[in-house]
Amino acid sequence: MALNFKIITPNGIFFSGIVEWINVKTTEGYIGILEWHVPLIANIQISKMSFKTKDKVRNLTISGGLLVSDLHDVRIISDKVEYTSVLKNQEEKALDNRIKRVSGA
């Protein structure tokens, strides 16, 4: 099973490659996407997301955006995306607090 996955930001293509699955938070909650997933257009919330390449699970933070998928392709358009491992502890805590404030939790 494989999905063609692309993350696009104003700075260009953040990621482009083949992945096994994607987990992202939409306005309806977290969803997992595998190959042959029903076609979907969804708003993405400010949150953490992840995807699995052949050999590694990658964790990201995303500032919201738009997800468009069909049976074999998934595209995400977002203003800002960062690998979680790049964030410092204080930045990650600040992001968690921002997510809580925005979501009303």
C-alpha cells in the first residue's frame, strides 16, 4: 500500500514522497488515511500530525490548512509546517497551549 503525499507551504514543497499512512486533525477530529481512502476535502486544525514513510514515522506540527485526497494521492496546503523534533521544549509547550486556547479545551 502506498500514497503519494505532498505538503505545500508558501515557501514551497515541504514534503513530497510515498507514505503508508497519514494521521491528521480535521475540524471533525483526527482521521487516518490509507490508500483507497474515500476522496475527501477537509479543513485541518492547528495540531500535531504524523505520517509513515517506508522506514520511519514522522511527527509534525501544522498551523492548519486544507487537505485534499483521492484514492492514491493526498495533498496538504498549509501556511506553516515543522518537524516536531526541530521544536524546542518551550516552543512545543507554547504550541500545546495555543492549540488548547484555539480549540477551547
